[in-house]
Amino acid sequence: SYIFWVLRCMQCPEDILAFLETFYFFVLAFVGTLHGLVQFLWFGSGIIQGCPLSGSIFDFAINPVLIMMQVSLRAMVLADLMRTKWSSTPGTALLYCALAQTISALH
């Protein structure tokens, strides 16, 4: 899956990947009955909402997208500045810079 491809590209240790895969691929839901817990459902993949790792895994997965957006915005700012000779549209350049700053803060 994409998430584990990102983690492998980030050179995440195999032990940590194996640990995370147990949360991602081996998710079971149980129902309490009068006779105890009964397996109710098996999820093929995905982290259950409320899992303490879901936020961190989402951050890892979105990181490449944020980097691409940041690079693109910086290239747009440079292209705009070069095209306008650094002075004719400061508002546009400021907007690009603000967007790049926001993405940097998210990153």
C-alpha cells in the first residue's frame, strides 16, 4: 500500500514496519455477548479511527504530497518573480509565499 511504500522510502526499520502492519492489516472487531467476546468482523486493511498511531501514520503518508506542493509553490514564486522582473505583482508573489509558508508549517 501507499503508506508502507512511503515508510520504506523513508528507510523505516523493518521491525517497526512489521509492528505497524499488525495494526493495518490484521484488524479485528469483537462483540461482547453473554458468552464473552466473539469475533464480529475482520477488516482487510486500514487503521481504525481512534487508533493512537493513525495520526502519525497519516503524517508520514501526507509528507510527500506536502513536499511536492512546497516545491511547486516555490517554483511558481520564482517563475512569477522572474517574469515580472521582481516588482510588478508583489501581491501574487506574497500569496505564493504565504501558501508556501503554510505548507511548510504543515510539513
